[in-house]
Amino acid sequence: MRVEIDEDRCCGAGMCVLAAPEVFGQRDEDGVVILLDAAPGEEQRAAVSDAIAQCPALAITLDGAG
């Protein structure tokens, strides 16, 4: 699985960090999402899917093939 983020869309809500803290972080200066793990293991799929669902800016996408 491969996670991608669109930093330009991110509004810094932090919902992704709460849902999947091992995959997402936030920049200190503006709260924009950063990827801690762009290719998390399958054990993180539910948490990443939850983060995607909770993102108010629709800034996170998932490619299940990688």
C-alpha cells in the first residue's frame, strides 16, 4: 500500500495524526501533514483508511497495489 498527500490541500486539522500516528505527522510551523511512512504495512490499512475518511480537506490518497 502506498499513501500520498497533497500538502496544498491540507488544512492542518490533524485528524490523520490522531487516526494513524505511525503514518502521519504535522509540521510544527503550520500544522500541514507530513508522511512518516509512505508505504505502511497492511496492519496500518484500517488506520490509514480512517485517516482518509476523517480528512476534511481530502488531502490523502491510498494506492492499495504498492
